[in-house]
Amino acid sequence: MQIKQHLLSLGLAATASAQIYRGFNYGATNNDGSCRGYNDFRGFFERAKNLPGTEGRFTAARLYTSIQCGTTADPTSAYQAAIDTDTHILIGLWASAGRPAYENELNALIAAAKQLGTAFTSRIIGISVGSEDLYRSSAQGQENNAGVGASADEIIGYIGWMRDWLRGTSLEGKPIGHVDTWTAWVLPENAPVIAASDFIGHNAFPYFETTKPNAIEQAVENFWSALRKTDSVAGGKPVFVAETGWPSIGPQKGDAVASLDNSKTYYSQVGCALFDQRTAFWYTLVDANADQTDISFALTPINDATPKFDLTC
């Protein structure tokens, strides 16, 4: 099936947001485990905007936590870096470490709004309560040793807690949602999380989908098929693509081969078709996952702003 046919089959009007954003995912640490600070975030946000061949259109950032690495509840320095580089933000609060940790996330976010004012709040795309928590707590996640997650009831409770705490603040009315894998979104027990959310964040990596043919030749079909499944259960709410990409280095997963050519093919065939259709955050500009030392999804090395391949669509 041609890419255009995929787009026509998605029912794009149902998932369009008021404005379409294009960006990358940014972790709180580097892939060696060291903390990222203001200069790191500012440098990465500027690098994203200046990537050759992209016409300066990577102007958004998705974060996983509101807390500055190395502190208990200080606002992340990524917020000030976003202001200084005019970068829009999909805020993330980590939701798989228990209630005290989540309360610290809330306190950091509210403190940032008080300290930084409208320069910060006007750049917020939405606020995600957690990331892949439902997947990690699912049977599939447990089978894959994905780590500690959170249940649907916990995420719903955290969303309600956030709405209560943001009432009467400058953050009231900002869209609140959750990011998870498409395999988690289609589970009936997670439908109440969709009902509690203003938007849905969709993560999909055909590279990892070893239960089906998943060579690069099947990647386009596998990506759009998964997105259609999330759209089908979203109840007409906006669906952002919060994570997708293909590694240039890494182990073979089923039929999927990590290589520079395949990373470029996936970006060209999936990314270029996706970017103008809905808000999307590519995984990733620079590697940040200290647990994935044998794999690289980065479009640029950490200390080199030169893309690994031509990013022109």
C-alpha cells in the first residue's frame, strides 16, 4: 500500500490538533548516566532547529520528567532552555515511582509555572502523566522485563490529582493526557485512561515487534496499522505520535536489522509522511537511555551536530 493511501485511511480530521508540532524526545540524562543541565538542553534544542534539510521545523521537545536530574523536586532546566530557544514542550511527569515521587513531579511543575510565568506556560503543548506505565505493568511488559509500571487506576488517579492541583493556577486548562504503547491502548482495561485524558500519546517501534514479520520492508505498514488501532480506540481525541524511530546500531530483532540505511529508510518513509499530518516526536536526536548501551536511535552523535544521513523530506 502506498504512503498516501495510509494517510487517507487514518481519518486525519479526528486526530488533528489545533497546531501540529514536530520535535524530539529528550531524557534527563545522557546515555552514560550523567545529568543533563541547562547548557545541554539549550544546545540540543538549538541543534534540532538547525538540522540541515529540515527547514528549521523541529521546534518542539517531549520531556519525561519535570524534575531536574540530581535534585528532589527542582524544576528541570529544560524549561528555561525551552523559553530561551522558543521551543514548545510536551511536558512529562514520571508516574511509575509511587505517590511521593509523583507529588515531587507536581511540585516541580507548579514551581516552574510560578517562577517562569507565561514565557513557560504559553509554550506548553500538553502535560503527559507518565510514559508507557500501562505497558510495563501489562502481561506483555512483564514478560519482556520492561520494569516497574503503573495500573490504569493509578494513572487515572494521578490525572485527577493533577487536575485538582492545577485548578486556579496558570496551568489550569492545559491538555492533560498519557503516553503509552499502542499495544497498551487497545487493551479494554485501559479504556478509562483514555476517557480521563484530553489527548493520547502513541508510541510504536516496528523494529521491536517480533511477533510479526518486521523487516524494514514491512515497517511502513506496521507503523500505520498500529496508529490506526490507537486512533480507533481514542474516541476522537487527539493522538500524538510520542515516540517512533529505527536504530542505526543495535541487535537484530526478529526480521528487523539495525543499520544506517534502514534508519534513513524509516525516517524517509514514515517520518516524512507523518510530520505534516499530526504532532510527532521522533526518537531521537541524541541517545539518552543509559540502559540501552548496545543500540542507537540518535540522528546525531551527542558531540556532533552533523546528522548521520540526509534529513530532507
